Amino acid sequence: MPEQTVKPIIGYLGLPLLCLLVIAFVPAISTALPRAFGY
């Protein structure tokens, strides 16, 4: 029973974590928006 609830939770926690790591380690993504507005 617990195994059925763990898999969806890993998906919901893993996706934002993956996005956070991509944003943190790829500087072009986090600097594109300020550059677009002229900062």
C-alpha cells in the first residue's frame, strides 16, 4: 500500500527539484529575463 503513494510523491517532488537544479547550474536561464528588460 505505501509503495503506491510513494511513486507519485517522488514525481511531484522530483520535478521541481530538477527544475531548481537546472536553473541553478545553467546561468543563461536565470540571466535571460533581466537581460531582456535591459538590466
